[in-house]
Amino acid sequence: MITPADEALLRRAIAVAAHAVALGDAPYGSLLAGPDGTVLAEAHNTVRRDDDITAHPELKLARWAARELDPETAARTTLYTSCQPCGMCDGGIARSGLGRVVYALSTEQLVALNPASGAWPTVPHDGPALHDEARAPVAAYYRPTR
Ligand SMILES: [Zn+2]
């Protein structure tokens, strides 16, 4: 459920997205709000500026949260973002320990505005293979020590 306080923070994320456009970057903005609603960090999309396909604001903030927040604080921190996170960012958000995501435009609504946003190809995966060789370093790393 999205509250009026959530909407205020979403509006700020949308303002970050609008500012990104003013800077010549893609129109995506996000922020992290701590347990009391204080804004902890903001980011916008810098994919073109940085020539970095991972420079989505949601992933930048997930990395920041994993690095800067203790797990308890991260779990009570919310990511507000102008558009629904993509699959790449969702993976980082899940690993970051963040507790909640609130977004404005859904992926479907974004694709209606920019069809290229939904045109990511599915890359074929082949595997598993070479089980015994591949498991050796993993098993050695995770082998319990006494
Ligand atoms: Zn993303």
C-alpha cells in the first residue's frame, strides 16, 4: 500500500529523474529513505555519461546500501524509484538487503512510452557442464573448517 508519505518521496524520485534529463542523462531517478523517512542517498541513470550499462540508479543505490548500511537498517530502508526496477536492478536490490521498493511507472507503462525499454533479448544459456572440475573450487571455498 502506497501512503501519502510514500507519494511525497516518489515525487522527489521523479524530480531526480527530471533533473537527470536536464543534465543530458536518461530520465530515471531513485532515492533511499531510511526507517524514519530521511533521504539517505539519491541517484540517477548515468549509463550514457559513464558508458556503463549497469549505471541504473536502483543498482547504484543497492550497491550503496550494501556497502554503507548495517543489515538491520537496510531491511528498514525503502528504495523509491521513478520507474519499476529492471531485472538487473532487482537482482542487486535482493542481494542488498533493502526491505522495500516503491515505484511510480510500471515496466508496462514505461514500454508504452518507449518500446525499446522492453526489447531486451533473452540470451540462451547452455549448461550445466564439467561438474567435477567446476565444483572443486566452490567446494574447497565452502568446506567447513574445524
Ligand atoms: Zn535497472
